[in-house]
Amino acid sequence: MSGAPSTLDSMSSEHVFDSAVDASDMIELDFVLKDLCADRLRRVQALDAQIAQLQAQRQIELWHVGDDALEKARIDAEDALATGADVSEQRCRELRWRAAAMEVAAATRVSPRTAAAQLGGAWELIEHCEVALAALQSGEISLGHAQAIVRETSDLDDAAREAVQREAMPWARKLSVGQFQHRLRLIADTVQSQPLPDRHERAVAARHVRVEGARDGMAWLTAYLDATDAAVIATGMRNAAHEAQAHGDTRTLRQLEADVLVEVLAHGTVTIGAVTGGAGAGTAENADEGAAPVIAAGGSATCATIAARAPISVSVLIPAATLAGGDAPASISGIGMIDPVKARELVARAPSLRRILTDPITGAIVDFDRKTYRVPAELKRIVQLRDRHCRAPGCNVPAEQCEVDHTIAYARGGPTRLGNLACLCANHHHVKHEAGWGLMQYAGGILEWISPTGRHYRTEPEIPIAPSPPHSARAADDDAVDDDAPF
């Protein structure tokens, strides 16, 4: 971008707000700043499109590097065959590919491991993901979206890969990379010809745990598990952490979940409550001087497994026919599809499971258990299941960590019903209320955000649901929210 900054560009906030100007000047300045911001956002979008086009060209050049390496490997294999050398073609390919990755690493100043990943990703994109490559070349999607498609389709056949790309591309054009990857997994699970139970059996055989070192004496512990087991473990740790805080533990939820995991893996059970002795006594980092921790292994308090000490509560979206023995897969909120057999087992064993029945064709929510929850609590759960995450553009904070917000404030006549509620994280809740954003909700839970510069952004719920009347609100007027009001 050329040219000197304008006078407005060079003005600081102190210049703007400390200057002695009358109200009409301030209104005019506000319009000018909005126009300036809108123009800058258009430039950012244009630059993003150019960057995507350059990234596409880079992928093509990396593909050529890999293709040249494989051609050299073919020549090496022919020479070896002619001279009687005991070197297989596969070995020649491996060596040439490693050499190419090493050269890419040296030329671009990245690690050999990163270079090898870039080389392999470019090869997969060019060879097998033509739809994604075309969208990247046109600047419609980012490299992150294209790489997500490569990752999530790497084990599919050509027909399934193309079907996933074509179905996923409209989502790639309007979702952030994190949101898109979640949607992409759901699409990939539905388009494959092989039944989910067969694929699940193969995937379970590959379960494993990985430890990767980190800085400052820390490490990452990663487990590739059955989705139902992962849901039970994660929910159990979260419930135990909440219970510990109720007993007075001052550690954060994230710290408590990590500490619970260590205690369970190291000792098999976890004590929640007062501890007078035992292996874990005195280990609570944030406990008062001399006070016993409320989470520890051993001690005088009753020890129990996570599931027994903090009963599991899981939301399962399950087609009605699956409960009767059908083959349609179910879905765990926040995780993804699960095998129908596993879904029936989970329904049978989870003491506080929330069963949500869905239409087998559209996937829309058609019914939900009403036996143990009062109406407002049920409504919140349905909103969370519909939205899955914060509904602000690009935000991927899980719905369970969000507030259920009225589109039209309850104090201003907004009803507490599905068509006037949406999940917003604390950050975007404040932005909606205090930063001049407008919000409209249309039938089916579709939200339309209106930015202070007048730009419009639509977000759609993860799961379709029965249409509701449209509601709208200017967020600056939405000052009072009562999410526990009856509807």
C-alpha cells in the first residue's frame, strides 16, 4: 500500500477525545471513522484473498519438488536394477523424499519435520483435493481450510473425497477453520460407504496414548480413545472439579481437572472432601497454609471412582430408530458421531444421561426427555445442543462454557423461548451488549450480526430445529437478561 497516511490515520484517540469539538463534529467524525474502518476491512479481505492465491501457488511449487523427487527415485530404482544393487524402488522413494524435505527445510528455514509435513500436505492437496485447491486458488478459502480438508479426507477413497469436498465447500466459505473442521468431520462420517460400526472397530484398534515434551518442565499427554469413553472421562473430571470447588478448593476448573486426572491415573480413585492424611495430603497448591487438600488420593474421606463420585451427565443425540436396534449413528454433544451399539450402551448405563431424539432424515431435534428437569433448564440444554458453541462469527467456545443470551432483552419484552435465545461466550456477550453490535434471530436459529460499521454476518446453528418467529434487537439496548425466567 502506497501513499502517506491521511490526517485521520495519524490522529490518536487522545487527539479525537481531547479536542474541543461540538456534538455535530463528533457525529460527523463517527461516520468518517466507520467508513474508514469498513474500507480497511475490505482491504484486509482483499489481502487475505491474495495471500490464499499465493499459498495455492506455494502448494503447487512444493508439489513439483515432491514430483521431481519421485522421478529421481524412479531413475535410481532403474539404475539399481541395471547394476544388480539390492535397493528396492520403495527405498529409493523414501530416500529421495527425505532429501527433498531436508532441502525444503534448509531453503525455508523450518525444521525437517515441518518441511516433510508441508511437502506431504501439498502432495495430497494437488493429487487428491482438486475442489479445495481450486477454492484456494480463487481466494475463496484459506490455506487452513484446505489443510483441514487434506487431513480429514486422507484415508478416504477418491469418490468419497470428492463428495466430502463438494458438500463441505459452502461451509468452508463461511466458517472459521476450527468450526469448519468440526463440520468437516461430521460430513466425512456421513458420506462414506463403509458402515460406521466397521470403521469404528478399525479405529478402536489404533487407540493409543502419546506423551510429548513441552517447555518449563511440562508435557502434553494425548489419548486417542473411543468417543463414548472420552465423553465419560471428560464429563466426570469436570463434575469432580465442580464438586471440589463446592468444598472450598480455590484452584481453577482447568487446574482441578488436570489434578483429578493425575490422581485417578496414579491411584485409581479420587477423594473429594476433607482429607486428614494419606498420600495426597498437603499437595493442594492453592490450599491455605496447613490446610488439607480437597482432592487427593487416600485419606479419611471416602474414595471413589470419578463416575461414582461425580455421576456422568452426557447429551446424546440419537435417532429414535437407533434405540430400537437400528444402524443410524448417534452423536455426543461436543465430540461427534458414535457407533449405534455404543450409543445404546451409553443410554443404558449413564445415570443422568440426556437423551435427545432426532429425525433420521433431517437430523432435526424432534423430542427430548422431560422427566427430571424443570422447563428453563431443559430449554437451556436444547439451545446448547442446537448451537454447540458460541454463535458469534468465527467463535468456537463450547456451548457449555457460554451464557444463554436473549436476542431481545427479557426486560424489553423478549420472550424466554428457543427463537429468542442463543449461546454467547462471556467475551462476545459483552461485545454484543456494550460495543454497538446489532443482532437478529431468524427461523431455525439463524443469527444475523450487524457490526458498528454496518457489515452483516450470518451464523447458523450446528443442528436444525423447529422454526421459530423472528426476533431482533439492537444490542446496545439489551441491558438486562434474565435467563431463568419462565417461558
